[in-house]
Amino acid sequence: MDRKAKTILQKSFWSASGWKGTYGPFSGEEFDYAKSKGVMFDPLTITHDELVEKLRVLHSGSVTREKVAAAFLHSLSTRKVHLRSALSSWVLTSELPAHEFAQPPAEQPRYSSCAACDARHLMSDQQYNAVDLNVLNFERVKWGGIRLNKLLYCWLDLELFSREEEVEAAPQDLRILQDMAEAVKLCGSMDGARKLEKHWKDIFPSNRHERDVVMEIWGYAGILVPQEEPRQGRGGDNDFNAVANWRGEDGYSKERLNVLFGL
């Protein structure tokens, strides 16, 4: 990623005191430069059906399980956080069938009124009018993504990932992954995601927000899966989505780690 373009993107949304109060619409020489490097974008108007087709093209082309897994691993030691969410974006959309919006409609929608998207925990709309992709890419570059299960984000994430140079995971990355999995076992049966985040603190270079995103990625990738049955202490006041109801007794899926990483 071009360093100057990345800086322009970040300062468009973030200052020393945090989120800027207002941002966009974007124009001018710096925006044009960042846009020429594929880091910032003009507003996008697109339909759900067009996004689904674009995702299917990406999955049939250069975006593979092996590449997103290698990129996730590579990011652990290098702290290239923008490479991480391709893993969850790939898992969420890899088996998404060709379909039109809400054909059929979701009977009891949790994420989308489109049944095919809802079944895969994807949030989707029928039409996207002049949407700002820049804030999505900023969140991707800053923390590794925030709106991970939005259909629009999954497409943008995988589209940008397809333009990245292919990377390889080092042995130390696999060791980090193994240590992360082992740390799950340190959680008490009713410990939530915040406790796991603390166990990860010294395992790989990151801040709390980045570790939160990695847990969410693991959740959407099927590695950290909450039980479906209600239980005492479930939920709570937090900013998590995929792992909001995860508890230590749920552990992690060895099968998914093996499928995705060969661990």
C-alpha cells in the first residue's frame, strides 16, 4: 500500500483526539492522489445483485482460501492489519450462491431481509446509493476492519485484497497462531471475549482494538463459535458482534483451524 496515500486516508478520518467530527465529501489534490493509488474512492452506487456477482467473480479468480489464510498469518508478526479481514470476508461469502435480493425473503431475519445473505450472517441492502467506501477502507487500514459482516465491506475487502502482492507466512506466524489457540484454554468457562483479548496481549504485536477485531474475524470464520443455548451470564455490555456471546466453555474449533490453516 502506498504510504502517502495511506496517510491521506487516515488523516481524512482521524486526528490526535480520535474520530474527526465531520468528513467528506472528498476532493482535491490529495484525494486524487490517494484515489490514483487505489486507497480512496468516489462515492459508489451499486445493487445487492451486482455485489453478489462481483463476489462470485473474485472467488472464482485470484482470491483463494490459501491466500487469505497466508495473509492473515503474515499479518500477525508484521502487524499489517489490513490483510486480516480477508479471512472472514472469504469465509462469509465463499459459499454465497448466485441470487437476487430477497428471493426468497428471510422468514425471521436477523441480519438481512434477503434469505441467502441472512443465512450466512451477512448484512445486506437491496440498493446502495452514493455510499462512502473510504470510511470502510479507513477502518480496514486502522484496525483491520469493523463492519466485517456487511456485504458491501466483504466485497470491498476482497476486491482490495485481490490487488495486494501475494505474501507468505513465516514459521513464527504459525507459532503465534498456535499460541493464540492455546490461550483460549486459559479462559474460565464463563469468561467472555474481553478475557481472551487480555490473554492475547503479549502473544502478537497489537493494541486492544486490533485484538478485538481479530476475535471478531475468528468468530465470523467459525473458529470462535458461541453456543446457541441460553445460559447465565450470556451477552453483556460490549462492542462485539460475532463473539458477543462467546464464553470460555465454547473453546475454539480445531476443525476450522485445520481447514483454514492446516493447524
